[in-house]
Amino acid sequence: MKLDSYQKKVVKKDLPLGTALRVVANAGAGKSTTMLHKANYLATVGGEKISSIVMVSFSRKSREDLESKWKKTFGSNPPQIATLHSFGLQLLRKYLKVNVTLIKPYEQQRLLKTILQENCVTPQNLKAELFKLINIISFYKSKNIDRDKILKIPYPKELKVEMDKATLKRVIFSYLDYLDKEYLF
């Protein structure tokens, strides 16, 4: 992988310890490649231990791509490459001594499917309904809306589900009750 002049500038930029460098570029412009080369530069030229370097990506797929590119370009012994969520979880466990688990997407769907069955809800398109439910719940959680205000504040219309408001509230509360006991998400 050959770096252009802008990428080389980022890779060789010296920064004080603890300082972040933001790289903004279009999709496919080479941000991941630049990040890989920066980590390698820090380890080979900057004297950093490879084990002290953490690269954070947004998704599992991008994390896997970074690991693959690292191995192809630099061989073995990559730095830690984590998703944003898994890295945050590591920090919670290490510094707050909190033992939490992130719920995986397939676990979310399985749990909601069980709750729907318990509430005698059989939507025509189960997959679409599960997707809408997860997004409705995420909508309320992302806005830190208290339980007593759920459904009083309207969620996006495109997420309309095939059940009445009372059933939807029971489904959401059952889901949240289970997560409160078992997970952090």
C-alpha cells in the first residue's frame, strides 16, 4: 500500500502523548490504511510498544478488515484493534470494575421474538417487525427517555408496528426489564 503525501504527513506527524489526531476524508480515501501505517510508525520509529497501541473502529467488519490488512502489510503481531463498543466495555471492566455484557444483535432478536410470543403477537413479517422494535427501543434509549414517558413521546412514524399501543408498551417494558437484569447495552 503506497501512501500519498497527505497520508505520509499524518503518519509522520509527532504528537504529544495523549493527543488525538482527527483525520477527515471521503469513503475509500485511505483513512484505514493511514491508521495502520500510523500504528506501525509509532511502533517502529516512535518507540511505542505495539501492545500499548489501540486502534478503534466502528464495526466488527471494519475491525476484521483492519486486522486482515495489518497481517498482509506488516505480518503478525498487530496492535489491539477493537470496535468502539468493545473498547468502551473493556474500559468499564478495567477502570470501574463493572462486570457487564453487551447484548448481541441476534440475542436482541431472539429475546424480542420470545416476548412477542408471550404476548400472543404474530406479525406478518417477523423480521421487519423485530427491526422496527429494536429501532423504537433504541430511539427511546438514545434520548434517555424515562419509562413513564415511553410512547407518550412519539417515535418516528416509519417504525409503525403491527400491535396496539398497550401491547407495544408491554413488549418494550418486558424487554427493558430483562436487559436491566442481564445486560448493559
